[in-house]
Amino acid sequence: MKRIPAGFFDVDGTLCSTNIVQAYLDFRLQDASFVRRWAHLALMLTKLPYYVVLDSISRDRFCEVFYRKYARVGQSELERWAAGAAERFWNPRLFPAALQQLEEHRAQGHRIILISGGIESVVKPLAEVLGVDAMVGTEPEVEGTYLTGRMVNGALNGMKKAVAAKKLSDTLGVDLERSYAYGDSYADREFLECVGNPVAVNPDRRLKKLARSRGWPIHKWSHP
């Protein structure tokens, strides 16, 4: 089988102006009363500085700590949120330039693949509305019909993203050397390095420095 190129896209901060905190809040605030909405927001505001520092130290550790918030969340609750998430949460946050880039790959016959550190069921509505060839995200641990707040194999970050890209390339017949990968964080470096054409999108300071030293393209995608 002849292998074809793919466009591998990170989601948060790359395709969209989103992050896992925003997705969690959107889920938690659905149908919440005024009092409960403000209680959730107030609690999150007090925790934000801690999360920012933790993420700057270790993306894996940040995800491990933050995803504990999903403990005792019912799968049915998350599915109900996901049913309306594409239109309400994801679509308004998609970068127009990201959509254009995605369509350019599609026009060339490339596979379109999303690889995200977000919870798979949370990112799934975006994958469906974009009509991608494949999507992989962090798999939450489930006991009975409830999430435990733990992850089956840890968060899909760092080298795990690269491994996921390689596995999908074998499954879909993708030529990694001719493929493109788009990411915004230094934590994406192994993922970007696993293809022949890495692209830094809205890069953080360390990724921007790495991209410049390697001669990788740097794109600024934003909302109008």
C-alpha cells in the first residue's frame, strides 16, 4: 500500500483557543444554577495560579492533578455535554487559519488526524464536526458508569503523542517523513519531531526558541 502524508494537529492552543480548564468549566456549568456557577468559577480562580505554575513545571503532573476533578462524573453526564459541545463550545473557538490549513491538507489528499492531551470523549465532538480521519486523546479510567479521575495510561503528552502518531501512521498508511505536525507547546516537541514537517503554532517561549534553532515554520493563528 502506498503511504500518504497526513496533517497531525494538536487541539488546545493550536486548532482552537481552548484549554482543558475551559472545557471542564463548560461541562460543569451546563445547567448549573446561578449560585453553583459562581461557586465553580470562584474556586477555579483561586486554583489558577497553582495550575499555571504546575503546568510550567510538568504538563503530565498538571494533567494528573487537574483530571482528578472528573472523579465521580457519570459517563452519561459527559455524553450529554458532548452532544451540544461542537456548536456551543468548539466551533466559536476554532481559529479560521487552522481550518484553512486543515482544508489545504484535505485538498491534497492528506489524512487529517487530531492528537490531543484532552479527554477523548471531550474532544470527540470536535473530531466529528471536522470530519477527521482519526482522533486520539487521553483515556479516562472508568469504574461502572463513572469516571474515577485517573487516566488509563496517563495523559497523552510528550513522547506519548509521538508514539500515538506513529501507531496511527501504521494503521492508516501514513508517511511520517512527508507529514506535517502542528503544536503550540514545548511539551509537543517529540510529537513535532516525529514528522518531516513540524510547525510551531502560537508557540510558548521554549517552543519558539526550539523552532527558531531548528528552522521550523512559526505560525500565529488567532481570531479576527
